[in-house]
Amino acid sequence: MSIETRIFEALGPLVEGRCYPVVLPASLSTWPAIRYTFAAIVPDNTVCGASDQDVYRLQIDLYGPDYDGLSALRLAVFAVIEAAFESAERQMDVPDFEPDARLHRRTIDYLVWFATGPRGA
């Protein structure tokens, strides 16, 4: 199973499937919604060389019309990501506001170690 599939399976139910990679659909009009992207993907190199894992810097953005709703949603995100990925390590959590869209935004960053299979396979 791909990391993208595991992310969607974890986050999608929290927002009735409104969970999207990279960009939110322009036509989206129901909130809250989640957008996720990888800010970086690097091999997990060890003293013995490259392992069969990559380290993903996963950025999760929560969008919604009210601050309190996103504050509650973020706690649910913590729970499902940390259950889906045993190695998930939360790095930051930043509240924001998108004035043009008039939406609150919450950005959560994780480092996630995820096995990608043997190198060269």
C-alpha cells in the first residue's frame, strides 16, 4: 500500500472524504477539508548505507470556516496519523487565516518513515 493511500484512509473519514493531495479543488464549497503534500522526501541513510525506507516531510493543511472547529479537527488528525504511521513524529502545528478565501487554516508537519521496498526494485 502506498503512503498516499494510507494518508487518505486515515484522514478522509475525518472530513467525509474531502481530503486531497497537493491542491484543493476550486469548486470545493463544503468544509472542513484537508490538503496534504510532501514538502520533502529523502532516503533514510544509515551508517550501513541506504535503508528500504524514505523519510517523508508530510504537510497537512486543514481548512474550515471556524477556528474552534479546526482546533478540534487537529486533535483527530494527530490521533489518526500517529495510529496509521508508527514512526510519525509531529514537527509543528501552526494556525493561520486565508483572508481571500475567508477560511481558517491549520498547518501540521510530520516526519514519517515509510518503507518503500528494496532499493532498485
